[in-house]
Amino acid sequence: MAEPGSLAGKGRDVNLRRWQGLSGALALLAALGWVLGRMGFFEPGRLTGGLVNFGRFAAELFPPDLSVLPVVLGALIETVEMAFAGTFLGFLLSFPLGVLGTRTLFPRPVVLAVRLVVAVTRTVPSLLWAVIMVIVVGLGPLAGTLALAVYTVGYLAKLYAEILEGVDPEVIEAVRGLGARRHHLVRYVLWPESANTVLSQLLFMLEYNIRSSTVLGLVGAGGIGFYMQVYISTLAYSRLATVLLAVLVVVVVMDVLSAWARRHYLLDT
């Protein structure tokens, strides 16, 4: 039977943790309120005017101008092609980098160098990579594809390194003790243990890149973004509505296909 003193001590610890949690939540809310205040969130006139402007914009979106649908569909197909090629090209580079960035396989200098390169790559947003690639290879979908590929490397390589490091190190050491080399460890230990997560992240990246690639055309990197820019700059909002609806359909279809692929093709655990 527990002694009264120990029960009282546990009660104080529970109350202390509750108070710490409440204090942390209040501090977070206070910080959020301060930041929103600096941005003008609590200025009634600003929000009211914004809602009025949004209402006018939304009213001009409908009905969509379907006369531009053939042009929009062609550009949308190009957008999906960019996302598909960029994602899988990035995957071919990111998985080896993820392996090189795994601390259980390679020495610290190699891991730090690889992770630094990946961090720098990930720091640059995909839209800026698109600008850089337009400068390098010129206008068109190739620039968008390369931009998505580089951004995919920065994102997936970091995730893959962390996923591979999550494999039980005792299993790795046991297999290494049998004389296995690094490529044996990757093929027979790390890949079987992490394949589901690796492939799931690849599918997620494909979904993300389809959404991201819709705006790359704003800087001349091909795809539907070019027409979005034209319709916005010319105030052709009904045509913009057609673009947005077409993008919505593609995103929903991609979500369905991704869920189907996860159910049917991910490895059994």
C-alpha cells in the first residue's frame, strides 16, 4: 500500500505538470496574439474591407468561361508531366543521398557534408529554383521539371536519411558482424525495413509537386501557371475559375490514385 507522503508527492507532480502545460499554452496564445496584432489582424476596417474585396473577386469568378478549356487542359497535362518527371528524377538522386546521410552507415564527415548540401537545397523554395532553371536552360517545361527535381532532392533526401537511421542499429551491427558490406546492409536490412515509408513519402512528394508545379509557370517554367498569370493580369477571372476547377479535378484524381497505389503496391509488413 502506498504511503500518504508518496501519494501527496505524486499529486504535486501531476499538478505541476498541469500548470506547466497550461502556462505553455497561454504563452503560445499570447505570442500568437502579439504576432497577429503586428500584422493588423485585429484592425476591423482592414478585415471588413478584405472580405468585401474577396466577395467581389468571388462573384467575378462565376460562371467559369469554358471556352478556354482545351487550352487549359493542354497546359494542365504539361503540368502533370513536369511533376511526374521532376518527382521521379529527384527520387533517383535523393535515395542515394539519403543513404550517404545515414549515420549508422557512414562516418560523420560524410554525413555532415551530405546533410549540408541537402539543407542548402531544401532552403531554396521551388519557385526560386524555377527562376534559376529558367536562367540556366531557358523558358519552358524543362526548367520546371529540373526545379521540381532539385526541390524533391532537398526534401526526400533528408527524410530518407532519417527513415534509414530509424532501423534498429542492433540488427545492422549483427549483419555487419557477419561480414556484410554497406551495399549489403542497404539491400538486405535497410530497404526491407523502410520500403513502405520510403515509397509512401515518394507518393506524397508526387502529390505535392503536382500542386506546386501549377505556379511554376508564373516565372516562365511551363505548365498551367502561365495561363493563371495571364488571366489574373488581364482580370479575366471567369477564365481563371476554369483553370482553378481543372486543377482541383487533377488534385482530387491524384489523391485517389495515390490512395489506391498505397493499398495495392506498398509492401506487406
